[in-house]
Amino acid sequence: MTTEPDNKLITREEYIADIKARWSLFVKEWNALIEDTKKLIAFLEPYFVKVIDTVKGWISKIKTKKD
């Protein structure tokens, strides 16, 4: 014999409060993600610039050798 669990439905006010709390947490986490992404880009930017400059130098050398 199985008994069904006693499920209590929350009120509309509790539901709305839950949605607001979840949305607030989402916004907080989203903003943290944006800030972390900005920090990552700022950290990696000098390395990308160095790689681009190096490749440009190689291309210039290759063009010079062709001429």
C-alpha cells in the first residue's frame, strides 16, 4: 500500500516572493559573470596583442622575401 505524500501548495504571494528572490539571484550572478568576463579579457588582451604583432611581423617578412 502506497501513500501519497502530503504536498502543500504555496500561496500566490509566496510564489511571487520566490520568483523575485530567484530573479534577484540570477541578476546578481549574471552581473558577476559579466565582471569576471571583463577581467578575463583585460588579462588576456596583452597576450593577444603580442600574438597579432608577431604574426604581422611574420607576414611582413614573407612579403619582403617575395619582393
